[in-house]
Amino acid sequence: MKYNLLLKGGKIVDAAAGLDGRMDVGVCGEFIAEVAPDLNPAEARRVMDISGLIVAPGLIDLHAHAFIAAGHLGLETDITCRSTGVTTLVDAGSCGAATFQGFKEILMDRAETRLRAFLHISSTGLADLTVGESIHLNFHDPERAAETAVDHSELILGIKVRQQIEAVGDNGLEPLRLAKRAASLAGGLPTMVHVTHPPVPLSRMLDLLEPGDIVTHFLHGRGMGILDDDGKISDPVKEARRRGIVLDVGHGRNHLNFPVARVALGEGLLPDTISSDLTRYGREGVVKNLLHVLSKFLNLGMGLAPVLACATANPAHLLGMEGKIGTLRKGAVADIAVLALESGDFVFEDCDGNTMQGKYRLAPRYTIRQGKLTWQWK
């Protein structure tokens, strides 16, 4: 047989391959064998009729937390991802140099989901959220963080720091400077910086960032953010986008504000990546899952293809895995999310109590990981 799995009749939406239309997908082993109209079902061991559904590359959640305090999604990571079309999840700083090995052995080495990580500049990471992890800078050792990142270069993508006043106390920008030093020592890795409720204006943090660095939670409504005194996108933010700073949503329980998002989208400041910042508490609250977050941006006015690109092609590029994941091109890993675009009257909520009436939502139907069907609806 030419294909062990053939998906028939779906609408392909794949920004990386420039595909948007009805086509079939043939899978052979762990890889995409062919994407074309009217592939022959007689050449497939198994045929799935997915007419009326969307076929996207397996979703990539660039910012979530599987191992905060050695738990949160934890052992629930696989089922959480499988049931929402997510085939790759990036843990954004749950662990630092002192705790990363535990995360690797307990979850990364065992998970069905592809797991990657940003390493926290604090050696303890987010092991104890009752204490601001960057208040005590003796836990911040750039050389140790860099060594850990280099030793696990296949798993660690960059360095994470939370520039939130509750996390840094009176230390201002010093945690970010230390994170940048660690990233440099590790060979020029990107730094991901959390900017909600910052201790200094956002412009001062942006001044320290380089092309490829990631500002996460850029659409928050708490403290000094992307808007100027007139309620418009500030000039430093516009300049940061021009020089290649990456803008990540990182929804979470505190980091998405609909009024801020409407201003940003209205002025053309679209996210580069849309991520969930998912934790167990976020899953039970306003975040729910990555598809729910993507649905919010559909209803904020972004098109389907750009929204899906923010959770497929764009993060795949940041992971250095373009052509391998985040696409349905021939030869790519057969990570596939089959989704329904449901119409109806839906209510969405941001992190500050604002609600939005929506007409559309993305819902999972099938998840395929490395060519194997790992989850199906009903």
C-alpha cells in the first residue's frame, strides 16, 4: 500500500506550504507522503472521510506550563494536548538549571507529545510561586543556565525571565540582563520575557532585546504595556516589531485583555504566535485550551489562515523545525490536527472580566501524531 492513512475531502489550511483548499493527505509511516486532490483510496490501508472539516498541521503551543511546582499539567499533558490538536508543547520557564533534569526525566523522556522548553534564568524556575523567583538574585547564574541549555540543546530553545513586579521585587531590569547574558553564553539563544505588570515601562525592556527575542503576554491590560498615553500602539513597540522582536500572546489567567487586543489588531499589530500559557488552573478557567484561545482571535477579526499560522508555521520557525513540523508538506512529520469550524452564538471572556459574543469556534475532531491516530471526538 502507498499510504497507511489517507485523509479524504478536508480543507487544508497550511500557511507554511501555501495551501488553502480542498485536498487529500496521504500518510506513510510517520511522514506526510502526498498532499493533492483526489488521491486514490484503493492505495491506502485506512481511509478517513473528513469532508467539511479543516486539516491543519499539528498545533504548536509555544507557551504553556507542564511542570510548574513539579505539577500542573504534569502527567495530564498528553491527554490535554491530544484532545485539542496540540502535537508540540513548549514549557515556558517552569524549570531552571536546578530543576530541569527532573522535568526531563519525569515528562519529556516519557511524553507522547513533543515537548521543548525555555529554561528559566532562576535555577529553581517556578518551583514555588509563593515567592518571587527573581527577588533573590543569588539563584540567577548565567553560566550555569547556559551550560544546562548547551547540554540539552535538542530540548531547550532559549532563556525565560518574568519581568513582573511580583517576581522581581526591587531588582528592576537586572533579571532580564542576567537572562540575556545566559542566552548569549549559550550561543545566542532567544530570550523570552514576560511583561505583564512590569516594574519599568515596556520601552526600557524592549531596549535590551535583540531580533528573535520574544515578548510574551504583549496583549495584557495590567500595568505599563503596548499602548501610549493616547491609547495607541506606542512608537517603541512599533520599532521593536520592525527590528524583529517576536510578539507572543501567552493568554494565561492574567494576560489577555480584549480592549488592548482590539487596538493592536486594528492598528495592524498582529501576534506572531498565539499561545495558551496553559496551566491546570487556566484550563479550568478562561483559557481552557489552545483551540479556545485561537477561537478568540478568530472572533476578534483575524482570518482563519493567519490564526492557524500563529500556532503552526510561525512557532515551527522559532523552534528551528520549519519543514519538519508546523506544515503538511511532503516529507514533514505527520502531525495533523483535524478541526471543525463551528458556527453559533458563543461567549468568550478575557482575563479582566470583559466578554465578547462570537460566531465561530474551532473544535477538535481528530489528532494524528507521527502518523498515528491518537485521539478522536466521540
